Amino acid sequence: MDGTYLADGCPHAATSRLWSSWARLRTQVERLTRRSDGDDLLQDAYVGMTTLAEPPRNAEAFLVRAAVNRGRDAYRREAVRGDGQTCRDDRARTDDLARGPAPDPIACLRDPAPLQDEIMIAHARLDRVRDGIDRLSPRTREIFLMQRLEGYKYREIAERLEISQSAVEKHMAKAMTFLADWTEDW
């Protein structure tokens, strides 16, 4: 945010940038939370952001993280309280006070699996990451794969490759920075 504020405390330049990228932010939140209420989550996060004493350095990142956290909280609440959408074979069941309302028959038809286009997008992203990993230097790639795929700790990698732990950290930082740039907007 650029720190330029109107009299009411609303950052005008940063707000216009946020509104122009709102659809992209909503898509990102919905993808990360697997929920369809991304607008509501972002709106709640935006309201929370406007009450902060000091604006965040990166408003978009703050909004996405806050909205994802709100989505996770909602998911946990729904899991604990139940969303009333249980699917059982209760054909003969009727509404009565002892048992509560009958389950929603439409809820039983929902498929929790991702949509085909989501699967295709995920495969494309994975291919992009693979290409990026292939573009790393051999040593950086080896260290990255040892840590991320094989689960070695930095100390263990340093011992196995007979290098310093600091060198391992530098290789990992180099790999993560490159891959973040390589997969940006994917």
C-alpha cells in the first residue's frame, strides 16, 4: 500500500488497485479454500484490514491470507456443528420432532471430487513446477529434492553432501525463489 489516505482513513490508490484485481484474488481464495464463497471471505478480510492501525505492506497478500484463514475457520465450524447435509438411506423417514428434519436430497448428489477443469489446471501447474525443477542447477535441484521429496532436514543434507548447513539454506532459498518466480500467475 502506498500510504495515501483519504480523510476517512481509506487508502484510495491501494483500494483502486485491490478492486481492479478483486476477481483474481477471489479465484485464488476459492482455489485455496475449495469454497465458493470467496467474495464473502474477501469482503470480511477487507473489512478487517480497514480496521488495522497501520496498513499491511502487501495488501493483496494480506487479503488472500486473511480470507483463506476465514475459510478454514468456517470449514472447521461447519465440521464441528455439522452443516445439516447428512446423506443416509432414509427413504421412509419423515420429518418429526424426535428426529429433526430429513436430509436434503440434493446434498446427497454433490460430488466432493474436483471438477475436470480443476484437475487439468492442477496437472498444468505440476508440469510447470517440474519444468522449473529441471531448470535448477544440478546441486540446487539435488538439495531441493532431498529436502522436499525425501524429507531430509538441512543438517542431514549438509552431512550427506559434506557441505555447510548455510550452503544448504542458500541452495534452498535459491530454488524457492526461482520456483516462485517460475510459477507466478500459474
